[in-house]
Amino acid sequence: MSPTTLPAAGPAHGHVTFLGAGPGDPGLLTLRAVEALAHADVLVAEHEVLDVVRTHARPGVAVVPTEAGPSPDPLPGTGTPFPTIVDGTSTTAEAPAVRDAAHLVMEAARGGRRVVRAVSGDPGLDAYAAEEMLACAAAGVPFEVVPGIAAAVGVPAYAGVPLRDAQGADVRFVDARTASDRCWTEVGASDGTVVVSTTLDSVASAAGELVSAGRKPDTPMTVTVAGTTTRQRTWSATLGTIAQTFKQAKVLPSPEGGRPVIVVVGERSAPAQRDQLAWFESKPLFGWKVLVPRTKEQAVSLSDQLRSYGAVPHEVPTIAVEPPRTPQQMERAVKGLVTGRYEWIAFTSVNAVKAVREKFEEYGLDARAFAGIKVAAVGEQTAKALIAFGVKPDLVPSGEQSAAGLLEDWPPYDPVFDPIDRVFLPRADIATETLVAGLIELGWEVDDVTAYRTVRASPPPAETREAIKGGGFDAVLFTSSSTVRNLVGIAGKPHNVTVIACIGPATAKTAEEHGLRVDVMAPEPSVLRLAEALADFGLRRRAAALEAGDPVSRPSERRPGARRRRAT
């Protein structure tokens, strides 16, 4: 058996994978971790890593949180009850916390299941997984360990704090929760870098321990909370000034006992050096909560781009797609597609691809029905949807990704080279006439067919509506006039601290008509260029704050009362 192949679950025993989920950023999962999750029958995970690992688990996996979760159901193959969440959906009511993860892991494995035991960071450094491994060994249950990026290593890297230099200075790791007096004495006597895992409430105490053990009070230190996530925040100070730094920043004691932090002590954590190396927190939209008025499927590339700028995209659909009221026109067009009525078919949206694909499936057709027909697509996502269907577009705009851009590249009808002069154009009921008029001007006959209807979506949850109206979002991206009208209609007008970004002049005009101040406009009608324009705005805003000596803050932190709530 190769090292990357999980054994098949059998009646006698299963298999356990102890998996490190990293310090928080989902992108830090290893390839081996993703593979193990895809094969898991049971996923036993700490509460704080569930969202990181569950995405990669297969549908139907039993998810067992090790903290508060749904009430127990019996585990198939055993008599042991445990909380069950199938495919991410809880099927039972709330119940007390599950504490004995080792017992759950063993019972599941004895039932012949593939079990993944996921912990934050690395199983060997950040978690106490050794006892569970020893239990597996004693019971004869095969197991493996998939290392993860330890918080003590990953968090400083994201904070721009190198732990070693070219001279290879000594690095010591300390867990302040279990450190003995002897441990503090040893690290205090050294002159190397010290990485301390502790809680926000205990940072000053740990600094005092190091000073008492011999470290100079002016030794530089950094403190990072929520490391590797878009909630990350880092403070630079010295062992002697950290308490005052927290006081000035209004970092108050936590009623829960303090959030986990990573403290780096040593010359390499000097503030001047971190200013040059803090690549993560200096992203142009770092921590910005950006409202994207699209469905998750439509917003994939846009949301990924926003994440690359450090933002946290939140998709809210403003329209819903429904079948046409009279489907006969669409049915005739699809039959004409099969019988050779068309030379071209042009898709202007992912929804158009979906509508045609569903009609194909209804008739028992597949991508082979496109044989001999030229296919055009507007936009990257539309082209990807076609490729997923098994169809490679013959024509996509070489310039502007729009109907106008497609017309720029569309060939005029030539009776010598084009045996058929007709184009099938499946579209929304509210689509503009730009493409139809342009194709007719090029000599083509156009069957302009309503493939789907767009209607206003249902209102988002109350929490989202309150965030929109109360300034909880830092920015909103409007990609059309209809998204402006529909968002305001279903959720209310965005707060005046929210940055309004529009894809073009028409959309900006609609936003202004609804009483919104337009801050950003894309240089061309493209969602990707719109995201770039918002990132440029954020970068300029950040630079202006630094030049003025002001703290870099998100727009939502400037609304009344925001600073008071954030400091707690």
C-alpha cells in the first residue's frame, strides 16, 4: 500500500488519521490533509477547525464536534451515541458538550470506519493527541499522522516576524499554560528568539516571567491574535511596555478568559522590521467585509479575487432565476438546435448555460448535440460553465467581456462560408437589445429566446439586513442597476459609512438616485476590474491613514459605537 492510500474500512477495524488543520487560514491545509478528508467516514474535529476541514469532506460524512453540538445519534456499527451532522446539516437538537473525543474516535474505528481526527495547528505541537495515538496503538487500530502548520510557526510568518536570520539564531518554543519555573529560567537566560503560546489576558504575565528570568525590559516583542485569518491583529512593543500598549489600544480583559495568541520575543520582532515584512495585514482590503450581491455560484471568481486582497466576501443574491412563463419557445429552439436550424448559439450568462443544459437533460441530450454548431460565450464564468458541460466555446470576447465586446469579434454573415444564417440566443427576460441589434446589423437572423426569468430574490436573514443598514459591511459591489434596486428593495439602503463601488456610469446613476454616495467606479464594465478598483481605493485609504499618523481602520469601524464594541 502506498503512503498516500487509505486502507479500506473493514468489519474488524477501521483507520484513524490524526490531522493538523493549521492555525486558521483554510488555504494552509496540506494536499495530504485534503485527500484524507475526502476519504473519511467520520470526522471528529475541534469546534474551531470545523469550518476549515468540513469543506473537503465527502457528502454524507458524519461530523462530530468535540465541543457543544447536536444531540447524540447512534454511530452505525457501534452502540455509541454521538452528535451527527450529515453533509453539514444538523439532524438533531442541541445537547451538552461532547468531551471524550478519544472514546468517540476508538468506537468509530472499531466499527470499521475511516476516522479523521482534526485538530488546530499541528497534532504533535499544538494539540495533545499523543494519548489518543497511544490508545489506538494499544487497541491495534492502525493510524497515521498528517502534520499541519503549527501556530507557533505559521502565525509569525503571517505577522511578518521572521524567527531566524542568516546566522541561524536559537529559537525556543514555550506554552505558557504549562511552562514551569525552570522553563522560564532557561528561555530567560538565552539570547535567542522565544515564541510563546498563551492567551491575550496572560501576555503581560508572560512578559513579566521573561523579565524576571533575565530578559531585558527593552527586548522587542510582537503579539498576534487570530493569526492567519482576516481577523488577525498584531501589536508591537517591548517586554516592559506591552501592558501600556494594550491599555492605549483599549484591549480589555475577556470574560471568556482570553483568546489564544502567539508572542514572539527577540530582536527579529522589532517594529521597524515588521513594518517592512507585514505582508498579510497590509493587504489593500485586509479584514474588509464586502457585500457581493450575487449567488455563491455566480460570485466564485469575484469572491476569490476579493480574498486575494484580504477581504471577506459575503454573497447575497438579489435576483432569483425561474423558468419562462411560456416554455414552448425554448422547446422549439432546442429542437431546432438538434435539427440544424442554427449556425451559432450565443451564451451571455451562466444562467443561460444552465437553462439550456436542463432542457437538454429533459430531452435526454448531452453536449454532443452541439456538434457542428459554433458556440460563443460572454465572460470567463460563462465559458467555464460551458466547459463543465463539455463544450469549448469557439468565440469569447478578446477585449471587453460584455455583449459589446462579443460583437467586436463576431464575424459578419457570409453566405459563401456560412451555410445557415441564424443565431440562437437564449437569454433572460430582461436582457438588453444590444447583442440582438448588433447581430442583425452584421447580417444574421436571431432567434431571441427567453430561457429564464429573473425575479427579485427573497430578503436575506435579519442579521444580514441589520449589517447592511447598520454599517456592518465595509463595502458593497454593485454590478448592475438591477442589483442596486433589488438590494435596497429586499434589505434596505447601505449605511453611509459603507464604501459603494459600481461597475459603470449607469449603475452609479441608479445608486445615486437611491441616495447612495458612489466612492468607486470600475474603469471598464468588468467585475474583475471593479474588484481591482476597490482594492486601489483601499490601498490609497491605507496610505493616507499611515501618512497622517492615524490608525488603519476599516470603514465599518468608523460608524458610531464601533470602536467601543471592537475593543471588548
